[in-house]
Amino acid sequence: MNKLQNFKIKQLFGYQNVDLHFDNNVLILMGENGLGKTSILNSLYFTLTKKWKKLLKINFEEISLVIDNVNFSFTKLQLASYLENLNNKKNLRYKNLKSEIIKILNVEDLNSFISNRTDENIDKHRIIYEYIRKNKLSSELNSPPIGLLVELIDQISRQPNFTGLENLVNFLETEFKTNIIYFPTYRRVEEELHNLGKLRRIHTEDHLPWFDEDEKEETEDLEDETLIQFGMEDVEERIKKIISKINDSSIKGFAKVTGEMLHQLQEGFPKLSKDDILNINRNNIEIILNRVKNNLSQDDRQNILRLLDSKELLTKPELAYFLTKLEDIYIRQRELDNSIKDFEKVTNQYLVGKKMFFDESSVTLNIYNSLTEEKVELNQLSSGEKQIISLFSKIYLEDLNDLMIFFDEPELSLSIKWQKQLLPHVMESNKCKFLLAVTHSPFIFTNELESFAIGMNVFLD
């Protein structure tokens, strides 16, 4: 996993310098409202996820960071120029050529050459053309159209140097392998949903096309996979996806075993020892038999389990061999099963008057009322329960490792008990390799992570 070592913001809000040192893989920033906690968190999150338009809305002069001992820095002016350059359709079309020009062009030397010739009252493009010929740039670039080359070099000579930002972008796209999850305040998600609905209403009622870009940006935020949304549709989709993986794996595994059995019937079955047969796990066999029940009658399933219980299986070596292959199917699925079990276990520590239950045999995951035992739908949960399930379903039910998780005031909508256990539970997942949280609640770090909580003022100048 990549190691984030330092993050600095110069002149945040026009007056505040920020210098965060990440000596450990956990940092909890505590402080009252108004200190800029969320803006600092957002600045880092927007930078690492390349949300440049969002970052541009924050008032700062310069951002610098160190990842894997590599230093990166860029100013807000350079960021604005970089985005303007990206949005220029011609620049997009000739992006590769422009990158090649930047690699070989000495901009300082070019500007010096132009400046020495301006007194001669010669057109700037003519001067650039002479510079190209003098330095044989065209041949180094496989001779593109000379007019295009002159125009692109003219653009490069006039724009601020954002090579540092381009280096960061390239690093994030090619070297940065960390998965990022951002846990915003529940309030922020509600605001963004409200803003999206408002933009759509205005656009529909007044037919103002200039709202399209704003709506697109809001929609992209709500569809962002790095952003926890608290919407139960996402949770339901994660549950369906992992259950579908298990069912598909069971069916494919059963079909594969059937094919192997046909081969063994022709070639003869390998001999199993008595211990091999007696060590077949009944629970594993029952689970996998139930998972392929459409391919096997209930009577056959019950008879196989009876043979296991009575040890009569010792007299049926061919069936025993078949069952060892079925058990292999379950073992291969165990990682998926354990992910659901871990999710079930941690979630049940937050549900009130309810219990989540994973039925391994039928491969179903549901929540039930503890008193009536009636099924409870996800959308019937409290806002706090939804926050918890959204977060942990992302951590446990998706195939994500080496997570970098950001929390913005996770205490909102959570009881004091939940606040105390939330971050330790996240770290106990063994999937979170870096955690940064901002909070004004002492209960967030009233636990084994207390030593990682530091006052905001330590990092402000």
C-alpha cells in the first residue's frame, strides 16, 4: 500500500497554513466547529481522488504532499490553468502531442528567445517558428504540422507551469493503488440530495441549460464509489452481488465435480484413507448440498447426511470421494462466506431491537425484529443504523483491500456507545490501512485509539 506521509495547505481561507504529518496509520483531528476540519479533510480527499473542480472551490494558495517519499506541489493558479487546459477541446485532441512537446521543450529558453526578438517587431508565431527550426524540434516530434506545432508551443509559453500537478496526476493514475472511502456527515448527503432535486426542478421548470453542468457535478458526487451515500439501494446491491457470487460458484463447482466423476467412473476412483473419510465435515457438506438443492432431491440430500452420521460412508468410497470434492467447493467459497459473517457480526453490535441473520444453507441475509421475528426492510432502519450498514457493507461485502478511509464528523446521528466503538471496529476489519477522522466529539476516541487523537491547533499556523 502507498504511504501518505505529509499534507500541507498554504493560506487556507487566505490566512491559515496547515501541516499534517502522518507518523502512524491513524490520525483523529479534534476541534470545535469553525477550525476548518472539513475543508482540510476535503482538500486531501479531492486531491487524492483527482476531484479538481471540487478542490478549485476551496480557498487556498498552494497544496503540497509527500507519498512514498515523493514530493508533489501545485498552486491554485496552476490548478485553474490545468483545468482550463483540459477543457479546451483542441488541447484534448492534441493532448499526447502537447505532452511530448513539454518533455523536450525548455520553456525558460524559449521565453528568453522570444523576449530577445520582440524589439524587432516580428510576429510571435514567426519567432516561435524560428526557434523550432533552430532547435530541430519538429524532427524530434516526428514532424507534426508546423502550424499546429507553433500554436501549441505558443500556448505552453503563455501558461503557468503546472508540471508538478501533471506529475501528481500521473502518479495517482499509475502508482497509487490505494482504495479510498469517504464517510461524509449525514447532513452533507442530505444537502447534496436536496441540491440535486432543486437543480432538476429548476432545470425542468425554467428550461435553463446552464444548470446542466451543476446537475452533472451533483450527480457524479452521488454516484461516486469512493463516497458513502447511506442509501439502502447500494447496500441491497452489495448483498445481492456477493450472494449471487456464492450461488454461481456453487452451481459451477457442482457441474465441475459431476464432470470429474464421469472421468473417474472410467478411470477408477483414487483411494481415500479411513481418516480422510471420517474427517469430512458434516456441516460443510450440508451447506453445499443445500446450495445445489435444485440439482439434487431432498431425499438424496438427507440420505447422504445419514450416511455421514452413521459412518456407513466408509463402505461407499466412491460417494466419499464425491463428497470430498463437494467440500472443496465450500472451502473455495469460504472467503465470501466469512465476509458476510464478519459483516453480520459487526452490524449486530449496532442494531437496536433487531438482529441480522446469515443463513449459510439458503445463502440469504436478512434483518429480523428480535421480538416478533418479522423481517425488517433496510429502509425501515434508523438513520444511524443506515450509516453503520452503509459503511460496513462497503468494507466487508466489496472486494476491497488496503483501504484509506476518511471520516467527517462520524458522530452525527450516532449514539455515544456507537461513537466509542465505530473506529475500532473499522480498524478491526483488517482492511483499513489508513484512517483519518475529524471530529468535535470526545467519544469518537474514547477507546484504544485515544493516543492517535490530536488537537487541530497542533497542525495550524
